[in-house]
Amino acid sequence: ESIREINDQSNYLEGTATFIDPKTKTISCESVVCEGNSCSIEDFDVSYDKLIVTVGAQTNTFGIPGVREHCCFLKQVEDARMIRTSIVNCFERANLPDLTDEKKIAILTFAVIGAGPTGVEFASELRDFIEEDGPKYYPDLLKYVRIKVIEASPTILAPFDKSLQEEAINQLTRGVKAKDPSILQLLPEKFQLTELLLNSGVSEVKEDIISLNDGREIPYGLAVWAAGNGPLPITLQLIDELGKESDQGEAQSIARGRLAVDPWLRVSGSDGSIFSYGDCSCITYGQLPATAQVASQQGEYLARLLSQDYDMCPGRDPDDNSLMPPRPDSNREKTLAEKISTFAIQSDDIAAPFQFLNLGILAYTGGGSALAQLQLTPQEQTRVKGTGKIGFGLWRSVYLSKQVSSRNRILVLIDWTKQQVFGRDITRL
């Protein structure tokens, strides 16, 4: 869905921010302008009174050789399209004549590096494709397929409870399911589709081999990197502009390449006119997980302060020169939520700081099964855990409810129905 449909009172400029100058309050941008078959880059500047930086993060390769050159990532829509095409390409390559069994196994080995929620969900969806649609398109190639999940730590899905981690391992390493029992007869005895390689750090990724820290080498046809986030260049540039001697520079020992923000999401070291939230930011007094749930709540919180005309920079504290907390408009009647916040912080002349409400975490584990861990209170004993079909129902319900519009919800439901009735489309565009 086009972003232009979200708020018709906003003006959207398509371009890439290349430089932010907090002193002159200007942003330097560039845009690719195409006319016919020729394209050119045009530069332009945008002035601001208040700036909100929500650029997110990019994939962190940790400086490992060959990752950026040979791995696919899971960040942008273009990445998903590339992975989809690459999977089909692997099967078509392996289907060519005169290939040895060893070569076919290498081509049809799909390596997923990183066993967090992103890596596990991708491996699970790939497994579903192989089990549900593989027999229709490539029945003779299924015995050569391998999915290898490579993780440097001793477990998978680190944010989840230990019992749910074990359930995820059982789901990933279970036997192959197939609607047609005759397909199972084509597989060798004790065939294992998915293999977990824990405590296995990657030292280098070559064109068709992944080298591990323990000396093992894994031939592969497709490698997907899902092993962490790193800052974008524009984020690092703004940190440099704010200065190493500023509050921002001092906070970098904690923020580590992210924009340090105060409890009201104002960027440290700025004059209160720059805000940030999401993966590119870090609340230094209590770090939060880099999840969409956190960013969504932060966005709603900041939008509420700005739309209700809070004075976001009422001055500086004479004792330590820090920004004073935002102050509400005294002429505006407080909302019920503000009255509750006022009671909680025992003050009616400042804005309540951002407070993250952990609603829980979800992860799909394949075969119509998912994990759900709901957090009712901060105590671990009050966690509500769901697995199997119950977890799957929760996972899909939350996924559907988080769509930005009714139009998107209907389209997603149609896609799910099409996949159930007709299977997945492997057409390459």
C-alpha cells in the first residue's frame, strides 16, 4: 500500500538523505529522476523545525569476509524477491542432466545464518514450501534438499522461554510431512530435511562454500544472512555532527552506533528539535529490544506529544545543562490517558516518559505451528505460553491486526486463501 494513502495532510518526498546538519537545521538529499530510458541524480535540501529520524538499521555482517557479496538478506522487499527467485533457480539448476548426487545436494543446500526469530521463521517457511509444493514441482529432487540453520550461540530464539526454544527445535527437526504418502517413499531412510548447527560461528562465506570457525566447510546453493542489525551511514553521520564531546558522544559507549535518546525520545546532544525511535535509536537508561512492537509504541507516543502541542524544549536545567522534560499546553484540557500518567508520575506539569508495554513475542515454526509468549506482568511466572495450532492462531491473528488498513487485511487473507487452494506460485518475473 502506498505511503501516500496513510495521511493525506502530509507531503512525501522520495529521496535518500545523505547529510543532516543540526546547526543549520537542513537535510541534504538526492533523488533518482528518470525520463524515458535515461536517469539522473538530482540534489535538494529540506529545512526543518523538528526532525524525526526513524531510518531503522541495515544488516550487520560483523566484518565477516564474503557475507555482503554472496549472501541474501531479509530487510527489504527487493531482498524477498531475490530470495524467491534464487530458490527456484537452485531447483532448476539441480534438475539439469549429468549432475552427480553430491553436486545436487550442494546446489539444494539452503543455509540460514542466524537462529533468531527472523532466521527461524524463514527456515520454517522454506520447509513448508519444500514439503507442500516441492512434491508438485520437483518430486525427484526432494531427497537432495537440505536446510542448515547456523547459529553461533548454543540455542535458538534467544528471547523465548527455554521450553519454547525446545519446542521450536522439535518442530524444525521433525520428520518430513507430505500430503501424498508416496512422496515419502522417494526419500532415503532417516532423511533429515533441517539440521541445526549450534555453537557454529561463520568465519567466511565463499561463492559456494561457508567456512565455520571450527574448520568445517558447508557447500551451499543459497545462503541467507539473518544474524543482526547495524547502523546506517546517515545515523553515524548525525552522531558525528552532534560531536564526540556532546551528550551524544558520551552515550555512545552504550548506544554503539545508534542515536542515544532521552526518556522522551529526544536525541541527546541536540537542542530538542531532533527525535528518534526504532532500531536506529537507543534509550540509554534502559535498552529495549529491536522489534517492531517497540518502534510502534514509540511512534504512537511521540505522535501524541507532538499533536497535543507539548513544549518539547522548555529550556535547560541550570544544574547539569540537560534538557528539561517536555511540558503540556496549560490551556488544553488533559485527556484521560494524561490524567492517569499524571497520577503515576505525581506531576502534572511535565510529560510522562515513554514506557514500553511488552505484549509478548511470536514466531512461526512451520507446519501450521507457531510459538506465542505473552507477557501479562514483568514477572516471568506470569508468562502465558502457546504452541502448535493455538500459537499459530495467535500468530496469524496478530499479523492480521497489525496491517495498516482494512484493504491490506483483505489482501493478506486472499493471499493466504490462494496459497491453501492453489499452492505457492514459483513463476519468476
